[in-house]
Amino acid sequence: MRKLPSFLLLLLLFPLLTWGAIIESMSFKGLVHLSNEVAIETIGLDAGDWLDEEQLDVGIKKLFEQGYFKDIAVYNEAGNITIVCIEKPIISHISVKGFKESDSDEQLTVLGLKKGQIFDQRSVDEAKKRILRELEKEGAIDSIVEVESEVLENGSISLTFLVNKGKKITITQLLLEGVNGLDRDKVYASIANKAEEFLGWIPGRSNGELKLPELKIDPMRLRDTYMQNGYLDAKVDTPLLRVNFNSYTAELAYRVEEGMQYSVDKVSFLGHEGIVDTQEVNKSIKLKSDEVFNIGLLREDMQAIQTLIANEGYAYAQVRPDLQKDPNGTVNVVYDIVAGEKVYIRDVIITGNTRTLDRVIRREVFLAPGDLYNMTDLKDSKSALGRTGYFKESTIEEKRVSANEMDLVVHVQEAPTGNIQVGGGYGTYGGLSFDASLSDRNIFGSGLNLALKLQGSQYQSEYSIGLTNPRIFDSTYSGSVNLYIRRFQLVDNYNTDTPVTQYVSNQAGATLSVGKRFTRTISGNVAYRYIDTAFTDYNSSLYTAEQTQPYEKSSLSASMTFNDTDDYYVPREGWNITNAIEVAGIGGSAKFVKDSLSVATYVGLNDWLKYDAVLRYKGNFRVIKDLGFVPLDEHFFMGGLGTVRGYLAFSLPAYDSSTSVRTFYATKMISNTLELSLPLLESARLRWALFIDYGYIGRDSFTQEGRGGYGAQLEWFSPMGPIALIFAQAFDNKVGDSLNGFEFSIGRAF
């Protein structure tokens, strides 16, 4: 047998020898998104380790699975390992044509892609599907999405999504087979897909557009409507949709088996003994004997009972309804309460507060470590955090630790409390008006409110500085101090082209107040004010010496506030009511009593409309009683933001065209505002609202002079704070009124 030459034997054995040797070095080429250290850690081998081919193969697979690479090659030169990586390109540009072109943020949200992301074909395909699903939600059928990709000079990828939006299907006929016992209007109103109606473009009427995602939910809505009206055995089949793709029209049919209508015979409870009194539970429910059964009331009653039980510490209590139907058309409702164990708060954890101090947040949370769980306390805590205005969002997570302990994790997202606030407008009287402030409602995260304000227009100006502590030493007491200088010029611009000054008032004043929070929603305040006023440049033919004499106002005021709203800037539920009474005459020459009542209520319509609409009402009631001397500046004026929009601020009562003075000086005023706020671009936190204002002002009676205004406003919660652009039109106005078609504000709550 011939022997191989020794050099050939070494040549054949060299790969085996090198793969079974020590790694002398390990280097990488082509790494961009990962560091050498991370790559070595992922592979699990490094210089000095024994070179194992199988282990290296497993490590390279792990590296490849990171998703950054198209290919990886390994080179071994006498134990010097070189790993060459070819990375996938990154996405450097994304554009979408034919789909939500006015909102690029919303486009990227739907796509699920972002610039700088590693290009992956599966992600692009998923983005196409998401666009198609979004278009289907809008009722567009047969849409097409194509993607153009371009490799740029730097190796990155530019993606362009070309969207050809399909046609919308219009429902021309809706059939409701088997609907006999229940009013057909109720049934029709409960579903989202309706037939096209005459003047369907009018809000509240149906344009007939097919809503595919809602089609799966409509049968459940129908059945729920039947169960709200006592039909516990109602069945609704899957809807039948016949589509004509030539005309893009459709017929929609539902088949319903109603069954009998049930009324409530008895309502009883199990498992509540020793926790809450039966009478108390009975008071909390709405579903009563001898009434038609209503599944909606049953759900509300379950929540009410659960709250009662949870307020006693049973955080994980369950309420299980048992409906015992009888063939004669009655049903016994039994609420089976499973209380579980009492739960205590182990810890309250604050997260997300990059600025606001923990203690400022904790004082708004009404549950502390060691406390027994209480559901009402938890709900009130969520509302209290929202009312501070310090946060864009705030939630409280209930994190179960054991059967009888939980942690409360408070998640907050800081809002821009420190900002420059600007407001103003333009009107036929006074021209451009402007107000600005440098303020911070949450100085250094402490909860203190510092404000420097500048307000001015052609005829008035004000400079002020104020400091408020809403919780002195984290107690229930508050305090504030405010100093200001104010100038007001009243002019006549009706009989002459050039405005003529009637008088100028110059004021300097200070306010010191102390308040107390009595409950979570009720607070009180006592304030002392001192104001020194002097008049200059007054028209002696229009005003008496007594009216324009210098005066001092020294007054005490007391106020009470009820506020259970759920948010500072955009409340969706609750009331905010304040009544303040001021008594002037504690020294000084001004002597009067002034009563001011403001009311605001907010109703979220999401539960009814499945849409984030908010109905707002705001009202003001003011009256002043003369006890000896009421200065000109203390009378009431109406017009502009806060009273009746569409008129210049403080322009009412109106002026007498023959004498160029106000027809009277008001001692009574009422203003009312009704607004409907709707989302416009939720991703940009942009809303819009329709409003109507009406107010009365008078001296002899409240209704001596009335004015109205209506219009629309854009509401944007910007990085600078809330911005409102107001477009108003006056109505019921009189000749000579000072009208104002546009106002704006920054920093004021909506």
C-alpha cells in the first residue's frame, strides 16, 4: 500500500487542526447597528475560547436571527476568525399617496413603519394590509396598494405607498325580517349599517355607506337592544349582504326571532351578608320588580353592587347574575356576590414623572400604603390627578401582589405647564387686542403656580404677578398673593371718525387669599383686596365729579367651589360650580356687595354615540347691590370670550348714538354658553367645537338688554398649551354694536 506524502497529509488535516484550536482573535466587518461586543456576546465565543465548529454555527444563527442581516460569512485563518456581515438596508424615507395625505403622523401610525427602521419585506406587506383594513373601515371596497422601493446612493431604501382607494358601497335597502314586537325605529337606531336616507348628508341621517367592520358587530347590537327591552330569548342571524359590484350598491337583510318579552318578578342577592346591608344594596340598583327586564340596567346594577362591595376592601369581588326565567314571561334576577378576601394597599408607585415631585402626585391619591382598598377612592384619585392640569395623561394600575395585597402604580405623562400663553383678537372697536403671560402652574414640579401677565389693547393694559400654593405643606389649605397695575381707557368712536377719550382709569392693587379643601370636590376661599383708582382725561360733560373722583376699594370676599370634573383642560364629565360674594366698604370709599355665580357642566357622549363628543354648558350670573358708592369700573360689562362671543370684550351695554355714552351702567348680568366639542385629528390632539352664546345685561332688570353669538372654534392641545381659534357671528345685535368675528387664546382650558 502506497503512503501519502507527509505534506499532503498535513494539508488534509489543516482544517481539522485549525477548527479544533484556540481562537486567536475574532473580528467583524460590516457591523453598523450592533457593536462588536454585542455581536460577540450573541455568538457566545471570543478570543481565547476553544474553537468549536458546531458552537460557532449555533452562534452565527443567533446573530442572524437578530434581523439585521441579509448574509453572514465566516473566515478562519489559523485561528483568526473574521465574520463578514451584510446588513439589510434601513428605511430612510416613507411617503404615502392617496391615503390620509393631510396627516403624516396618522399615515405612519397606520403603516407601523418609521424612518431608520431596518427594511423587511414582511413589515412592508403588513403595512399594505393595514392600509387596506383601514380603507375597509371607511367603506372602500376593491382598494389597491402598491409599493415602490428605491435604493439610494447611501444604500438606504426609500418607500412610496401608492394607494388607489376603491369605491364605497351604498346600502339601498335594509330588510328586518321577524321584527314585530319591538318598535322598528328602536331596532333601526341600534345598528351602524343603515339604508341610504333622503338628505343623508345631514348629521343624524344615514348616507347608506357600508361599514364592513361594524357588520360583524351589528347582530350583537340588535340582540342587545332586544334584551334591553325584555326579549331574553331573542336570536339574530348573521346578516345577509347582496352586493352589486357594477353599481356598488347593496341590499342588507337581518332575520330575527324575537321570542317573548319578560318582566322582572323578584330581585334578590346572595353572598353580601356581613359586608353590606341588604337595604343599602337595594338602594343602589335600578332594575326593579314588575318592570320590563333591561340588560343595560342589569349591567349598571352589577357595577353598582361591585362598587359597594369593593368600597369595603374586597377589590376582587365578582357579581354573577342568575336569570331564572319562567314560562309565563317573568324572570327572577339573583345577584350572586363572590367577595373574596379583603385587599390592602402594599405600596403606591409613581412612574413617568420627569418633573413633578412624587409628593405632589401622592397627595392627589386618596389611598396610601396600609389602607384598605376602596374603589370610590381610586376613582376619585384618577379624577383628582386629571384636574391638576399637570399631566397629559394619568392612569392608576392595580397590580395584584397576593390574595390580600396590591400595589397601585400611578402612570403619568407630564404636560407643558410652564409656557408662554398668548391670546387676542380683532374687532371693530379697539382694533387689535393682545394678552400674554409667562407662567408655570407647576414650578420645579412643586405644584406652585407663578404667573407674570401682560394684557393690552389700544385702550387697556394690565401688568400683574401672582403666586399660588394650592396645598400649603401638602395640607388641605391653599394660599395666594397677587399684585397688579391696570389702565383702562373708555372712548367714543360712534359720532366721529377719530375716537374721543371719555375717561382713563389707573389702578394699582393687591389680593391676598387663603383657601381650604373641605372634601375631594368642595373647597372654600377667603380673600382680601385693596385697590387704589384714579381717573384722568375724563369728559366732564358726560361724567359727574363724584363718578370720576379717586377712590379706594377695601373688600373681603368668600367663595365656595364644587368641582368633580375629570380633567383640567378637556373635561368629559362632571360639574364645576363657584359662588363668590364680595363685600366692599371695610375702609375705602367704595361700598357695595357683589355676588358672582359660575356654572359649568360636561357630558361625554361616547357611551351613546360611540364617538368622543363632549357637550358643555357654561353659565355666569352676577349682581351688585349699591351700599353707598359703586365705582364705574365695578359695574358689569359683557362681550367676548367668557360671556358672549361675536362682540368686542366689554363693549356691552351698548352706547347711545346721540350722547356717545353707554345707555346704562349694569348691575346685573347673565350669560350662557352651549358647546359641542368633537374630535378632528386625535393623533394631533386637535378638536373642533360648535357653540352658541346668549347673555343679558341690565340695571333695572336682568333682561334689559340681550345679545347672542354663535360660531365654531378649533381646539388644539399644543406643546405650548391649549390653543383655541374662535370664529364668531353675532345675532340679535343692534346698530352700533362693536362686533368681533375672530378671537384666539393660548393657555385657557376648553
